[in-house]
Amino acid sequence: MLHDPNQTTLFPKLPDDALEEMKQFGTEIQLNTGDVLFSEGDSNYNFFVVLEGEIEITKQVGVETKVLIIHRRGDFMGELSILTGSGAIANAHAIARSRVLQIDVETFRHILIECSPLAEVILSAMAGRTKEVEAQLRQQEKMAALGKMSAGLAHELNNPGAAARRAASQLRENFQNLQTLALQLNLLSKEQLKFITDIQHQATEYATHSPKLDPLTCSDKEDEVTEWLEDHDISNSWKFAPTLVNAGLDTEKLDTLADNIPIDCLEHVLKWLDATLSSFGLIHEIEQSTVRISELVKAIKGYSYMDQAPLQEIDVHEGIENTLLILHHRLKKGIMINREYDRTLPKICAYASELNQVWTNLIDNAIDAMKSKGNLTIRTYRENNCIVVEIVDTGVGIPPAIQSRIFEPFFTTKGVGKGTGLGLEIAYRIVVNKHHGDIHFESQPGNTRFRVRLPIQLVNH
């Protein structure tokens, strides 16, 4: 009896009588602890059955090595590579002295075609095995993508966070100086104090709202102001010049200031202006940094649709924009984004957070294809009762020889450890199976276009 129909386990094994019958078709291999049976990406594959010992199956996900399963007597490996014609999708090595039966591809196919009782056992076990491994790898693919995004977000959050901390530290120092400088202004009359506070107010408005000078003009003006300050015996004049120029206080305005302030108070007034203007600049920097942090947190919440029902009416542009913001750490290196949105599009009924996985996979692949340099165009429009999202990149393109396979599970053109080949398969499942839409592409070097169609009203089948 080759198969017990009542035997149902998470990873079905081949029974002893099947193992004995299969020995005539293969070659036994002896493995010591640590010996490699096959490696991820290997194209010279076989069908393997464990006769004795333990074989550990691992998968490289990002920088981590994930243990998928430990195979023991009756377990088998290699069936996915044989069926799909792709390289090995995982690594296998012995963690104890082991005996493994190796069956070449042609013999394995002969068993499936000619040896029907044995084929029934193998195919039945393969069905359960493949489904579980695929689900496990799909989850790991999602976790790897989440890990990459988390690292990018940490970097994006660190920049404004560090800027805010730095500005706060400088602001503390400025206010300590301001207390001393304010006391030194007591010699001025009320009219003179009003005069310098008016200048301060005008300078602050200028620094906040006026466009920045180009570097060359700015450098020339700083040289002029430095020279003016030195002519008026102001110490450390090179420190004050950038702040004064940024606030629009050129030599003409400084002349006006000098005409209205006693000469012995001029240095105190200029130092006070420098400290107050610098402080306003630092406050603005802290404000900008915290706004950036707030935007990122809002994008994360919008991307994941936390605390919201999974199926809801959404504006597809919001999901795309949140995805772009979260992937900003990869886009900012040299990719120009062209947005061609039809903002009149109606909201659609969708699984919002899952749809964002589609945009993430498509945009992330486009970045890889362009090697982080090029143009990314995102276009939206209506077509009958659907909305269409096009994602177009100027990358290397998808070779014609593999275009028919890119939505297959585990198919990838990336190197070992850089992906399991489930990104586009996940996108296909979400668009087609979950939203009853479709996803197609056209590709040639310099122009790869993915087109996602989504029904405006989702009808569950």
C-alpha cells in the first residue's frame, strides 16, 4: 500500500513502501553535517528524498537567512524547480549525517507519467507541500519589503529629527547670549529701541518669505557686508555676515542703522540682531523638521490604513502619494517623478492597504530597473467603469524572452538574496483575484509601462 488516504499532515511525507520503491530510480548520496545539497539559484537541479538524517532548508531574505523547514525521512525537495524550470528557490544543507536519494529530472518525469501509484503519492504530497511553502515565502516577502521600508523610514525620520535636535541646542545657546545682549541695550533711548526692533521685524519677514539668493550673489553680498563690518571695527564680522545677508540687511541698510545708533552701541546692536535673527531661523528650522516628521507619520498611517475597515471607498491618488513619500529615500537619489493625475476620478471601493502593496511593488521594481536614475511617470485616468493607473519607467526594460513569466510565483531576475520573485505575483493576486481588475504591461528598453485597471465598484464574486 503506497498511500494512506487518512494521513494528513502539514508537510505530508512519502511512506516507507514508497521510499523503497523509489530507490530503484535514483542514487543514494551520503552527506556529513554542514554539507550543501543545493544552493539558491542553482539551475542544475534534481529531485531529492531524505532517507535518513536531517536537511535544513533556508532562504535568503534581504540580509537575513530564514529557516523554512527541516526535512527528515520521507520528506522531499526540488519539485518546484522541476515543475517551473527555474533555479532552486532555497538552500539545503545537512545538519546531521544524512542519506539522500537523488533522482534526475528525466527519471522524475518518467515516474510521474508511468508509475501511477507512486506518482499519486508524490503529487498528493507535493500539493500540500507547495501550498504551505508558497504561503510561508509570501509572508517572508512581505516582511522583507516591510523591513526595507522601515529602514528607509528610519533614515527619513532621522534627518528632520537630527536637524530639530541640532537647532534646539543652538537655540538654547542663543537665548543665553540674548539675555546678556539685551542688558547692554539699556543705554539706548525708547526711539532708538523702537528703531532697531522695527529693523528686526522687517529682517525676520524678509528671511522667512523672500526667495533665497543664488550662491554667487550671496557670496558677493557677504563679502561686502564683512568689509563694512570690519570698517566699523566689529569683531568676528565673518560670523555675522551670512545671517545679516540672509535677512536682507545689506550695506545700505547697515549705513542707515549706523546713522541712528550711537557708535559705541553699534557692535552690541549688531550682535543682538544676529542672535535674534539666528533664533528665528532656528525656530523655523525646528518647525519645518517637525512638519516633515508629522507628514511621514501621516503617510505611514495612510499607507497602512490603521484603525480603518479593510474594504472602503478611497481616492487612489492618496495611496499612491503615501507610497511615494514612504519610498522617498530611494527616489531622491536621482529619479524625477512626473504626476499626470486625473483629479476628477471618483473614489473606488477597494482593500486600501493591500492596494498600496501593489504600488509599492511596481514603483520599487521601477526604481531597480532604472538603477535609481531616470524618470518615473504615474498617470491616472478613467476607462468605462474602471480607473486605470499607469506606472512608467525609463529603465532597462523586461527582456522579451521572460515577459510571459514575470507574474509566475518565484520567478525573478534579481540576484540571490534580493527577492523571492513574489512581488509581482502578489500584485497580480491583489489586483485580479481580490479586486477583479487586471494588470498588464508593455516593455522595451527605456519605456516599461505597467497598467492596472480597477473597477470603481467592487463586486464580490
